[in-house]
Amino acid sequence: MKAIFLCGKPEHIPMVYGEETVCRIRELAELDGCVYSKEDLLRNPEAFSEVEFIFSTWGMPTLTEKEIRTYLPRLKCLFYGAGSVQKFARPFLNCGVKVFSAWAANAVPVAEFATAQIILANKGYFLTHRLYHANGRQEAHVAFDKCRGNYGETVGIIGAGMIGKLVIEMLKAYSLNVIVFDPFLPDEKARELGVEKCTLEELFARAFTISNHLANNEQTKGMLNYDLFSRMRECGVFINTGRGAQVVEDDLVRILRERPDLTALLDVTYPEPPEEGHPFYTLPNCLLTPHIAGSAGDEVARMGEYMLRECEAYLEGRPIKYEVTEQMLATMA
């Protein structure tokens, strides 16, 4: 066998790799249809000595460089039918294995989700919905008058990676002013996207709705703190579909208590879910969703198809689109 499925959660494989996709991979790369775990590698290393391609998704095990060289000596490519590869990619790259990720496919539903929330937030939907239920129509309408809607309003995007750029592209359908914080975004690319680069402090002070898409790494951990949240405009909205660790959550709780006019829409937290009794569960101006922004339902099949196309391109010597490099890991989510 030249190709295998390697995943600690075998139930995820048929979700991501549909029947037609599996058949095509089998034709291309002599795929063994079984789903193997790390334990299978350790128990019977000789069985995998000829494997050249791994296909995986959520549940991809972490392997050391020694384990990769010992159990997968001929491995050429790892095709990951999901988003972030931060937890496992480096040892493979260090062993000369090409790593591909379907982050672009997974970015689409996240960007759609964030864009929808931004448009609703600018209209005052979340604020007025809360106030209407709690205090009646009149108070909700007074708050609505403080929201400017989606014509000429300023939206702040934190992080212009794959998802951030997609959100920016989707927002072009609206007459919005988009400002961006991303130290890795070249000025020329910012002009091409039609956005204005600014500092985090400026972004929190100027934008009505702020959407976080920072890369998930040690440098961004705890980057979003009380000083920034305290700068938010009246009735402003903070959206997090990135990673919870980037937010100092005690600081966010503090500002939400001090400023009931603000709203936080959190699809991710740290830890996830929040610990029992956490204020996020009871704060009226904090809306939690259980990490639903990413691919779900039929959307996940898009990721398997992306990895099939990358495999086809690699084997046919055509340009590849979604290879992950060591340098990219520094800025990817």
C-alpha cells in the first residue's frame, strides 16, 4: 500500500472523505481503505514501511521525528483534510515530508459565519435583541439609534491570513470601511484588498464591529486585553472565531460587566468549553456558540476534495496550492 488513512478518530474519515473521493484516491495512490491509528504504527512498523502518502483530518496523531523516520521511512506527503496543522506539522516538515492542509476549504464557512455576524452586529441586532427581551421595545429602539448600520460603518479585522482575507473579500459587497491589524500584511497587499492598516489600539477605538482572525501561536496568546477592550466604541461588538487563548478572558469579563452596551460573540474560548460557572455563561452581553464557525455537516466534504485535488496536482507535476511551509506556520492560525 502506498497511501493510508491515519487518524485517532476514525469516525471523522468518512465525514471528510466521501465515497467518490476515496475511490479516486484509491486509483491515484493505491489507498488502503482502513483507518489506522498511531498505536497501529507502533505495533506493526514493518506494515507501513512502503507508505508514501497519508490522508487525515481532525484526530491526526502527533509523531516525533524519530517515529516518522522509523515507522514511515518512505513517506512523501501528508494531506490533512482540516484546518490548522500547528500541533503536528513541524516534525514531518523536519523529516522532509510535504504537508498539505485544507485550511482554504475550512476558511470558507468561518469567513461566511464571521461576515454574517458583522453585518448583523452593525445593524444592532444582538444588542437590540437582548434589550427587547429584557426591558422592552422602547429601550431596544433607543439603543438601535446608536448603531449606524452597514453604510459607511468601520469594521476592524484582526489578522489578514486566509480567513481574514476571505472576510475582507466578502465584505466588499457592502459599503463598509475596513481597517486591519496585521504586521505581516504588506502595504501593497493592503492596497489591493482595499483596506487600511492600523495599530491594534486604533482598530479597537475606531471600529464598531471587531472580528478576530489572529494566527494561533505563542506570540498572540493573551494579546487581546483590557486596555484594548476598554477603547471600544459605544455599543460595539467583539467577535471571536479565531482562538480563545488570544483573549485575556478575565479582562473581557471585566469590560462586559463595566460596559453593558458592549457585546461579545464567542465561538471559541480557552479552555473550550468554558469551565463550569464561568461568567461567560451568565453575562447577558456575551453570546456563546459551541465552535460552529468551521466546516460542519456537508461542508466538511469540501476539505477532503481539496486534498484529493492537491494529491492529483502533486502526482501529475502541476502547481500545488495548499502546501504548508515552516515559514507559514509562524503566521497561520
